[in-house]
Amino acid sequence: MSHAPKTRGRLRRFAAGLLAAAMTASCIPAAFAAGNDTSKSWTFTWFGPSTSETANTVSAPDGIGGKIVMTSSTAKADGTIDKKGGKFVSSDPADGISLYYTTIDPAKENFYLQADVTIDYINPTPDGQEGFALMIRDVIGKHGESASFESNLVSVTGTKLPYDGMNGSSEVKDMVGVRSYTGITDLSTVDSDTLKVYRQGFDPNGAAIQQGDTYRVSLEKTDYAYIVTQYAINADGSTGSVLGQHTLYIPAKDSSAESVSSYDELDDPMLVQDDLGYVGFAAARGMNVTYSNIVFTTSAWDAAGWHPQEPEAVAADYQITSPSTAAENSYTLVFKANADGVANVYQNGALVEADVAIAANTAFSKTYPIAGDTAFRVEFTPNPDYKISAFEVLDSYDTAVVEKTVTVRTIGDGATIYAAPNGQSAANGASYADAVDLQTALDYATAGQTILLQPGSYDMSNTLLKVARGRNGTAEQPITLKGDGGYATLDFGRSGTGFEIWGDYWQASFINVTNTADGSKGMQVSGSHNTIERMNFYNNGNTGLQISGSSAETIAQWPSYNTVLNCTSINNADSQMEDADGFAAKLTAGVGNVFDGCIAAYNADDGWDFWLDRQHHHPQLGGLPQRLAQGHPGQHRQGLGLRRRLLRRKRHPDRGPRRRDAGRGQRQRLQNGRLQYAGRPRPRKLHLLREQGQGHRLQLGPRYQGLQLHQLQQRQLQRGPLHQRQERRHRL
């Protein structure tokens, strides 16, 4: 974390630098010079999801005076993973871990904990939930219980983390960094309004943890903060430079306080659920480690050492978010800034708006007449006294200029745009003889138009197909995209990254989406009021179809009121066999989204995944009137592949354990246009679960065995009457 320079901060850093230099010169950590604290007793426990007595173990015959060998997995003779014990969850700290710990009284004690961590074993195909950590928690779970125990925690860890900034989007399995959570007040419930997440890898290049390597890390509590650090290890074993560090300040209850006289005046996140802090060593999921060269000391907390957090500089972020294409004689400009301020708007060099008041994270939107290609420019000046939060300021308060050139073009024969596999961007799209390519059609379609896709295979290799934010239809005049008399297949050739719809009021049908790159979803719906009907998603590198938006946007902008009707999602799998679901509405999904009459089968993870982003809110599912799920390793005993944790945050006492083995190995592949099974024998029957209360099931039986792709498409074409059940749709 970077801070604005202050004299007091410079003095502290200077003193810390002298101390670090002395430590390095002597090859002895400062805390060790005082001797390890031997007054504390240390205890081993294991708890949380997926933990077991077999996988989660410790060997520490000499306590912290020797080596601590900790496991969270077992391996087969060939080195592949056998049993996984626990997990580190990225969205919230509902961890399952091995933990060797002691306790401190944060209101009276500071501490320093340092160790070398040697990676004895890491899952050869990591799923991102394995890891190690030095951590402090404000509560621990009951020994041997597999329930989720939510806890505030601060940790220096090795697990899946983003390397492109705090809570970034580019993640690595696995790397060393910070993983901390605050704002939790209950063991079993997370309040998304108060939860704060701090996840960041220390290496800006995303260097991954390697089996056999050793890492030197520390966790400490000072008079004013919790600090996690990674150090370089010199060739002679001495401590080198700081490779990464994060400081989590302990705030005063009075945000304006410059000093305190007692700990009661502080709002310590480690004193929320218990009067003690639980400090120790952890391992999870698929990583076995040895902790050595351990240093642990304690000291008394001193009010004179406390000081408020120094402001952090946050990058100014100003954008024109409206699209760069237009098909009409008017254009709606949308501008957004992460600060309050004033803006001047220019169109082709002429001032059209002066001194417009802009509110932080609130879009300014206004429609202007245009005739031909048009250049827009926004000059934005942030208010000089604006703060993002009490301890966050902009990195620059200078006037900034944001520009966008809008290309204006009308294509099609008026009501219809024709697109074909060999279409050209310079064509007019008025017929198949003059067809445009698909991306051009998406860029210039306007409300009420229909894009007809000539049946066939569209080469989408190395392509992200995208409907831009702001390219919208209306409730009365949606934009229609459909195969013309047959299915159009969007083949991403294992290198393209899928199809995204950020616009509103689109209707897409009779399209196959297949072969996206590893880790890339087949289709992502990020706009609202869209209908996806009779589409097939198969052999993609991640979830077949997912409804989700962006965490950088407000909840009001997250995708809502979308309907997925009579679609099929089969055989989608990421290379780690961990993330790919059939259908998902998760993380940043809004309200009122409905899946109706859909089939999910033989995907790597869940059939339906509605996992929420607890850092932001609890999404509301519109409905699951009729759905089928079969052969998903992530499905529950109910057979739905549905993560019920979204629907009910507290664990039901009668709920059994997750069946991680359900359907494992029953993979289904679309090869040469034909569905084939691999692994275990196919199930004897599939069940299509009808509305609650009907009391019967439609047995589809084994006739999916050997089903050809064109037959699957034909069944989709014929399924309409059975699934025209709008009047019977229920809400969850």
C-alpha cells in the first residue's frame, strides 16, 4: 500500500530502514534478538469445509522451536492429488484449514511472527483454493467440524491472488501476498455492506509458487496496524530486501482522532467476535508445507505509538463509457468519474456543455445530434478537496481530458442486417450476397432491427465478440440476433474468448457457442432485459453461459431481468476441472434473472452456480421453474448442481455434506458432431425437475447416449410448446 508523504511517516520509515539494515547485517531478525516468547502454548486444530482427519495434520514435536510440518492433502504414488483438505475461499473467509495456533490479547499485546515456508507439495493442477498462511483470526471453528466459520482475519499467504493491484482481476494460482477480510460480525453470516476484502499478490509479474521453494514471510501487530511482509532470502540465508508489504491500520472509533489514550478507543477488527486473537500457521486444500526458522515475540501495546492512517493515493479514473459506434442521427454520451468535479463537453471542437456538475461514480448522460463521424471531448476537473474515503485521496487533482471518436454508419435493408461466416466489415449487410461480418452487425445494429445469421460455422479464433455497453434496444423494439432457419455456430477455436452482451434489450436465439479458450466463458450476459433462447453452449473453456457484470460498477448497473429459455450447456471444462459450470448468475449479478427449461450436463463444476460476491451484495434469483442437471462433480446430493449457499446463507442443520464425487469422471464430449461419454459408464437416466408441487418428473432416460449435435438442435427447435409456461413461472 502506498501512502502520501508526511514528515512523521518519513521518520518512521527511516527508523525502520535503519533497523532492517542492522537486521540484515547481522543475519538475525530483530524479534529474534529478544528471544522467542516461550510463555505461550500452541495447539493444533482443523475445521471448515472439506477438512478431514486424514488430510489435515501437523507434526511439531519441538513446537515453534523446531520445524512445523503441516499437511492439507494426500497424494497418490504418481504425485497427483488424492484427497484435498479444506480450502481458502476468495470471496469471503469461510476457510477450511489446518491451523497450529496460540492466542494473544490484542487490547494488551503486540506480536511479531516470522517463518520460512518450504513448499513440500502442491497440487500439480492447482484449483486456486490451496495455500499456506501466517494468520491472525478473531475466531476459529470447532475442531473437526466441516461447517463454514466466517472470521475477520489478516494473513500473509500463498494462494490464488490477483497481481494487477488490490482486488484486481488478473489472478495467479498461486502466489505470495496479502489475504485479509474485515467487517464480519457473525460466524455463519456475511454482511455484504460491511465486508472489506484485501487480496493482492506481491510480485507485479505474477510469479507463481513452486514446489520445493522456500519463502520468508512475517505477520505482525504494532501499536497502530497489522502488517504482512515478504522478504527476499539472500544466498547466505540472511534476510534480504522487502519484496512486498501491506499495512492494515487499526482505526479509531472517532475517525477524526489524531491520538488515543486507551485501546477501547480503537476499532480493532480482530476484537469483533472474541476477546482473543488466534495467531498461527495454516495450510489448506492441496498444499503441504514446512515452517522453519520461526520467530515469535510479544510486547505491550502502547497508546503513544498509535497514529491514524496516512492517506492512500488512488488513481484518477475518468471514462467515456458509451460506445464508439452509432447508427442513428443522435448519440448518447455517457461520462463517469471516480471523483466529484466539473466537466466541459466539446463536440467536434465546439463547447456544448459548460461547468457540468459531476458526482463520483454517477454517470453523466446526455444525447446530442450527430451527422457523420463525431469527436467528443470531456475536460474534467476534480474538486480539490474531494476524498474517496477518509483515508483515500486522488493521485492527481489536475484537469484531465478524455476523448472518443464516434463512427456513424447505417447498415442493413432497414429492418434486417444480414451476417454470414464470410461477411465483410465494409459490406452493407442488406442481403447475404452483401453480408457483413458478425462484429460489424453487433456494432451498428439499432433498436428494432434483426440480425440474421446465415447458418454455418463462424471462425471466432483469437476474437472477443462483444455487444458494447450502450448498444441497446428498447422494451418495444428489442434488437434480435438469430440463426436464419438453422443454427449458426460461433467456433472460438480454443483461442477466442467468447461472446459478451453488455447492451440491454437483446434477443438471441438459434446459436451455438463453442471452443472458447481455457478459462474463458462461452457467453457472458452483462446487460439487462435480454432474452437468450434455444442456444447451445458446449466444449468451452469455462462456464457455458454466465450472467455477471463488473465489480467496478454500482449494483444498479449489474445485469438484471434477463431470461435464459430452453438452452443447453454441455461439456464445458477449464483445464483444472474446477470452475466451469453449465449456467451461472453469480458474483456481480443483479436481480430478476430467470433460467427456464434449460439443461446442464457434464460440466466440470456445477450445473447452476449462483455464488454471490459477498463483498458487494446478495443477488436475487428471479426463478428456476424447470431445469435439469446431471453429471456435475460440484453438484449437491439434491442433484441440481445448485450452490444453495446463495439461497440460504446459514447452513441448514439437516443438510448433508457436499457430494464432490457425484458424476466425477462421467465426462461427455462433442466430437465430430456426436455426443460421447468418457470415463465411468453413463447414468441410467436423467431427470428434468419440474415446478415445485407438481409431484412428478419427466425421465429423459439414456437416449442422450450417442445423440448427434444436429439432433440436439432439432429437439431444441421442437421444444417450444412444452416450455411455453410463462403463466406458471414462479419466483424464488
